[in-house]
Amino acid sequence: MTWAAPAQFRGRFDDLIFCPLDLPKPPEIAVEDFVEWMKVGQDAQRVAPKLAFERVEKRTYPWLMRTMTEDLSPLAESFPDVSAYLSVFPFRKVRSVVILAQQGYQAVHTHTDSDGLYGMRFYLTAKNAEGLHFFKGRERYDRCDNYKRSPAGELLRADWDKLFVTESPVFASLPADTRAFMLNNARAAHAVSPNTCELGERIAVLVQGELDDARRDALLERSLKRFGQNAIWY
Ligand SMILES: [Fe+2]
């Protein structure tokens, strides 16, 4: 199995690894209610990364996760202003939302997410946002899987040290003016340092779907003008 494919050109910001986004701030939430709501529903299909992680790493997944795919109505019904906020991201259609509340005092392992070169994110709560860091790829990849199979078919952790510059973390810094950012899963892997968050103090939301390339590029251009000093490039 080839797990890292060579890069193909997708757009003029393909080499942008991290950039704060020039978007309005997300609505404030009642954190306790939100965390309780997160515990209620699970999308069985999207639990696969959690199960793979726990099998390979032999420890508990560092997030409480709630995902919605296609049917985003649970979010719209319970937190309509959060649901409405998704429309500021440059998607023709939002297909899924992955909500990750970091478990108390957990570090987040080195990994890549499934949304490739242009991952759109925001923090509902952002304590220890400065713990996010990147390891640049030793090459430009088009996609990266977190696991590989041994010849015997056993699921193993990807060769992070071989494929990424794991000796040189590059830390992200999110200005106080925004809670939204993009990150790139093909030019870099990412992780979060051990931190002092209690559950609910750091909630990241991954917004995924069909990006509108022109709107995406316009947003990134605008964001680089405003927050270029915080951008990380390949
Ligand atoms: Fe991630």
C-alpha cells in the first residue's frame, strides 16, 4: 500500500501549512451544555480513526468527538448560531462537521486529518491554542495516512520520523482577533503539546465538504494580508 502519494497541483496556496483566517469570531457557547450534547450522538462510520488510534497506540483517544455527515440537523437544532456560522467558510456544500473536545491534560499525537491540503477549522473554545505545532514533510505529499500495514496485515503507526521533519516542530500562533484557521495535511503533520485544558476548554471544529476554489483562494488572500506574519509556509 502506498500511503503517501506525490503532490499534484491543486491551487496557488498548496504550500500554505497554517494561516489564521480573516473570518468573524464564532458564537459563544454554554460550554457545559455543548459538551453534554457532544456525548449524546455518534456517527458510527466516523469512529474508525478513534478505534484505529486506540488499537495502535494502546491508550485512550485524546478527544471527545462528535461527528455529523450529510445530516447536520442535530447541530442546527441544538446550536443554531454555531450551525449558521459554518456558512462563513468557503464551501459550496458542507458535508461533514467533526467536533473535537480535547480531554483534560492530554497531548495530541502526531497525525494528519482527512481533508488534505485545505483543512478548515475553528475553535469554539481556545485555551492552549498555542500548543498546536507542525512537522513539515520531507517531501510535498498529496495525502498521508496515519497508519500502514505490516506484511502480516497488522495496523502500525506511520513512519513519521522518516516522512516528516519531526526534529523541528513549528508552532502555530493564532491572533486574538480570530478563532478560525486553515491547516494543511499534505505538506505537514500536526500535533498538540501536553496542556492544562479541562474537557470543554479547547474545542476544535473541522468543517469539511466541497470547497469553492475561488472563494477559498479569495479568503486565503485576504487572510494572508491580515495575518501573514502568523502564516506557516512549506
Ligand atoms: Fe488534526
